Amino acid sequence: MDSNYIALDSLLLHPEDLIIESATVNSSGVAVTPTHHIHDEVVVNSRLMRISEATKVMIVSRLTTNNAPQNSIKVLESNTLDIKIGVRARVNIK
């Protein structure tokens, strides 16, 4: 995003394909085993040039459950959703 919060590009071409498996829950609906997921996204030069102009990053996510509201989960104060963003680049200079 630029300084006026205008989106320059998206880091994900197909965000609908980025589904993270849910944590294991106990019989009370409390998460007992966290889930980890790594997603790699290839960014071509034209997109990289637009993204490099960004001064801000916005992360938007949506959490849902299967068969809601029949299957519900408990969201506790101790629950967290950690998002880490990193860059590993290979650059060809001609």
C-alpha cells in the first residue's frame, strides 16, 4: 500500500487457495495442537516493482469453521494467530 492506503498489488495471486488446516481440538472445542503452514509465492519482476513502492502492508484474514454453526469452536483469550512474513529472493541482474 502507498502512504494513502491504496493497494499497489497483492502478495497472493490466489488467496482463496490458501486454506490452513485447523488445529486439533478436544471434546470441549478447545484447541490443543496448533497448526503451522508455510506458503511460497513467486513474484515476477513487474509485480516486484509495484510492491517495492509500498510504504505500508495490510494483512487481511478470515477465520471460519466447517459446518458452522453446527461445528463451533471456542476462541479463548490465550489463543493467538501468529503471522510471519519473510522474503527469500533470487535476483538476475543483466
